[in-house]
Amino acid sequence: MATINEVQDEIIEEFSMFDDWMDRYSLLIELGNSLEKLDDKYKVENNLIEGCQSRVWLQADYVDGKIVFKAESDAVIVKGIIALLIKVLSNRTPDEIINTDLYFVERIGLRDHLSPTRSNGLISMIKEIRFYAMAYKAKYQ
């Protein structure tokens, strides 16, 4: 399995193929559409990420020392953003998630090309993922 940084570098490379942000948004939407559908039993109030303008559900399961994330959103761009975060951070140990520098967000220019509310949503998604990592670390390590 590729390291977190190798996955981030792949994402940076994939996005750098497009100069136009409309093409990058299309790639984001494509990534969101490739997300596995979240089972309805996980679409509960408890799994909604606060601070997101759109509805984003995040399910985290601890499997063999790693956290597996699944998510869904009712907004296509946001679904793409959470798909990127899952691609980088799912199936990692709590320590890997807590200690990683998510440099791909800046490098692909994501934060600069999001509305302020979506940018806040991105920060909320990252915080929620790290919160799960800290909780599972406290519980199992």
C-alpha cells in the first residue's frame, strides 16, 4: 500500500494535468461519483459533520488497527473533497492520520478555489477525521 505522501503526490500530479479550474472541478465531481454509496444506516444525525454548509456524513470504523472511513454528501463538489480525504486518510493508523501534513490541499490550490463556506467545510471534515483518529487512539492504543 502506498504511503500517505505517495497518495498525496499522486493527487497533486493528477490535478496538475489541468490548468483550468473548471476541469479540476470536473475531476473532483468524478472522484465524488466514484465514492462507494454510504449505507442508509450510517446517514444519521450523529455522522453529520458540523460546520459544513452541505450535508456530509462520515462513518469511521476501526479495523485491524486502522481506521476505515466511508462518506457521502448531497453536494457534488463536497463529495469530491471528502473522496480525496478518504483516498489519503482511510485505512491508516490513528497516529498516521494525526501526524500527517495534508499538503495536497494547498498544492492543488483547493483552498484558494473554494467559497469561504466550502473552505470552512473542508476544515471541518479534516477536524472530524482527526477527531476520530484521536478517539480511536485513546480507546485502543
